[in-house]
Amino acid sequence: MKHLTRRYFAFVFIFLFVLLPIRVQASAPIIIQGAMACETENMIAALTNPKEERIGPWRFVSGDYQGVPVVVSVTRIGMSNAAASTALGIEHFQPIAVINQGTCGGHDPSLHTFDLVIGADSFDYSAWISQPSMQSASEEEIKFFTYDENDKLNYDIKLPADAKLLKIAKEQAKSYTKGKAVVGTIATANSWNRTPGGIHFLNTEYGSLCEEMETHSSALICKMYSVPFIGLRVLSNTELHGESFNPEAGAFSQKFTLAVVKAYYAALQESQK
């Protein structure tokens, strides 16, 4: 009897502390974010058994995408919305990863509408310090900054993407055919930068491939929660070539992101065998 009792408790221990966490992780969703309808509606339509929830003004639609538990988060536009919806989404859904995706404006002169940008890292280009001697808003006299976890000023401004998500995205990019795919830096701010000189400065001095209004805010919240994150963007416009906003870019971003989600989830499942 004692032998059976020990075996019973051993089984319970293994289930509670080994098997159960694995199963919980496997059933936890991946949050996919988009700010606008043109960046989210196709993903929502692709879900099986969708369930919509509102947390404050932010919309979350959970469901199944080809065997993958997914939550589509409609963040609304801008950095504050992105940060708030990311924190709420993490607290409420306990995701295994967060992907921020959608449209963007081009910074690199080699890029055109429908080209794909895989965010190896991101930074906030609205956080800058100007020099006391400045007589005008010269880009050369502006320095970007951030605050570290100890609230100290830091000039190491870029947040890297999760290595596994980045690897999967690069692999999936080989099948992207609507434009070319590049890997690099995404610049985020509550701005619409249409000045060629400003765009050139961000591209040449900081390596920015594109700009948008949400990625870095989500990345920062995910870093605080230690949740894997990556930003994926498809060019909808570029001032450098006079290409105006094309909402169809959002559809291609969603399609690519779903491929990344499926591949990433499969890789996680395989690693748990």
C-alpha cells in the first residue's frame, strides 16, 4: 500500500509540475496585433470559433487558426494605444508570444510599396534630446534616448526581437512574393514623417528601414513582461518615391504574419516532444 501511495504522489507531482505547465503553455495563444481594420480584418475572418471581447475600448478576438490558438488584438492607432492594449492582452490572455504587424512608410530608398520589413529591432524616434546650442531643428544635433529598467537615461535605444521569432520570420520570408523582404530596424513614433531630409537622417544614422506608430511601444511592454516579441511590417507608402498609402499592404502583412504564427507554433510543439 505504501508503495502504491508513493507512486500515486509521484504521478501527481509529475502531472502538476512537469506535464501540466507544458500543456498550459501549448494551449496559450499567440497575440497578433494590428492598429486598423485593414491590418486585422483578414486574420479575424480566418479564425475558427471566434470570440470577441472588449477590455476598455480595445478589441480582442480569440479563436483557432489551423490548430494554433490565436488572439487578434485591434490596438487602435498610436503608441499609447499599443502599449495599453499590449499590457492588457498579456495580463488577460497570458500569451506565449506577441507579434505586432501591419503597414508602414518606407525610409530606405531601395524599398517600395509591398516590400516586407522584418523587425530585427525597433526604437522610439520621438524620444530625442536637442542640444542647448541649437538655433534650428537640425537632425544632426538631435540624439535619441531611452530609459533603462532603473529609470536611467540610456542611449542604447534599440530593442531586439525575440531570436526564435526572428529566425522563423526569416525562413518564412523566403516564400514572400509580393515584394522583396529585408531585415532591420523599425522606427516608431506618433508622427507621419514626410520630410526627405528627416527620413534620410533616420535611415543613414540609425538604420531605420521604415516608420509606423506601434511596434516599439509593444516591444517595450513585452520586454517588461518577458514575453517573446517581433514586429513585422509591409510598406504601404514611401515619400521617397511618391508612393501614396495603399491599404492592400495590410492584407499582405496579415497573410505573412499568419504563416509566421503557424511555423512558430509548430516549432514550439516540436521542441516539447
